[in-house]
Amino acid sequence: MTKHFNNDNFQKEVIDASKDKPVLVDFFAEWCGPCKMMSPVIDELADEMKENAIIGKLNTEESQAIAGKYNVMSIPTLIVFKDGEVKETLVGMQPKESLQATLKKY
């Protein structure tokens, strides 16, 4: 299941949770065409990798401070967190296989 991250839960659900397993955050906006195309890929990945990774989305319109903190300038941007730190940042559409391979590294 895809999680939804925001200002209220980001510390607990992403930073703290990444100590156990990698967390992939999809930074998106409702009006973004490529984000809409990326959404089903993120949902599939969340279902397939639920044992090994936490996967969720963060609406940049609702959580601008977090997007700014991680220098999200264009969307979709996907950031992998592990042990409370940014490990990898991917910008633009990404194939599911490439995201799986990236997450498996951590």
C-alpha cells in the first residue's frame, strides 16, 4: 500500500522509519502530467516491495517546506532515504525495474 507523507508525519514515517528499511518518496503535484503517469508505477512498486521498502507520495503543493528542504525543483522527483539520510535522488519518469534495483541496493 502506498503511504501518504506530509508535514505532520514526515519525520516519523520517512526519516525514523528509514532506519529499518529504505523509504522511497515520490514528490508530486496533482496538476503534473508525468506525476500522474508515474502514480500507478509507484502503487505497484509499493505492493510488490512492501516487505523490503516503504513507498509513498508527498504532495509538493501541501508540503512545500519539505520539498524545499530537499531541493525538489521539478516533479516527479523520487528520493530514497536510508538511515535518516538521502541516499539517491531521481528526477523525472522512472521505469519500475530501475526503481526496484535502486531500492534493493539499500
